[in-house]
Amino acid sequence: MKPIEIIKQTNAEQVTNTFKTKRLGIYMIICEVNGRGYVGQSRNLYERIKQYRYCLENNKGENAYLNKYYSLYGMESLKFYILKECEKLELTDWELHFYNLMDDECRMNCRKPNFQRDMTPEEIQRAVLGRKKNGPVSQETRAKLSKKLRGLMKSEVTKQRISAALSGKPKKTMTKGKIVTAESAKEIKKLIKDGVLSYKQIAAQMKTSISTISDIANCRTWAEIR
């Protein structure tokens, strides 16, 4: 494997500062002490190499072999290569090509890469046409889904929300305690604005939860009440 480029910068910031343009392709990291290598693909080669350097230097690396060799021999023992530049849809094929060129004992990849390439425009079109051809979901399929979902347990709060939505009732905040209506939400906002009572005290007085008080205070619920 003859690389087309070797990244010689030792400082992580220099990598992306020197090369601003995004480049797609296959990279390789080699430990020069033992000759073991790691092959990967990226849609932004220099940014990916920068990430490796940063993670290793800050003890955040995910590859056990790279972490080990960095600890034993230092960053100067690891060389970063760009093996191939290619188009987006070719990344997976080229990664597999270079991965298979290495012997098993020389690989630092902890597992075989997950080779799921992006769909081509033709494949996307075929999938769309297939969905149109199949048409809407049949009544039989709907019945099967309904049967599976029927057994799922719903909490009392969820049941109340569903019931309120179906019956056209005005919005209410459901909690484990008292139901918060627009009137009580207005009173809660007044107590919060007065600043005399804590959230815990307001919750106890209004017979609701502290999280409900916090949601109202931060306008996550009842934002329309002033």
C-alpha cells in the first residue's frame, strides 16, 4: 500500500489549519514500532486525523491498540497516511479493499468495519417506486399493529391526556398530584413572581410536583399565561 500523502504535523490544530478543504477518502494509522495499522474512511480526512490526535493526547481514544501504543511509544511512533481519495459512494469499497490487504495480526481495527454504504440515486428511486407500487398499508397489517399495541400499558397521566385530546376538552397539565388548570397556573405564576415561597413550598400549597412548578416558571408549560 503506497500512500498518496503522509501527515507529518505533530500538533492537532496544525492539521486542519494547514488544510482547509474537505477531502474524502481512506486513511491509515501505522505504529512504526511494530508495524501494526488501522484503516478507516472519512468524509473529511484532515478533521478525522485531528480528532485522533486530540483524543490520544487527552486520554479519550476509543481504540484500545492506539491508546496502548500512544502510552508506550508516544505520538511520534504513530504515522498518519492518506491512502486514497475517492467519491462518497466509493468510500466503503475502498476501505474494504485496503482492510483486506492487511494480515490479521497486523490490524489494529478492533472489529471488522460495518460496511453499509449510502444508497445510489437509482436505488433510492427504485425504493420510492416500490413504496408507491405497494400502496397504502392494508387493513390486515393495521389490525396486526393494533393488536400488538393494544397490550402496551399506559400510565394514568397518559390516559387522561388521550381522553382530554379526544373529547376536545381544554388543555390541562397532568401531574401525579392535582391537575393544573389555566386558573391554577395563573396563581402559580403569581406566587413565583412574588418570590416569597420556594418551588417546593408552592408545589406543596398547590398540591402538585416541583417539576410542574419549574416547567411553569420556565415557560415550558402554560407560556401563554401572564
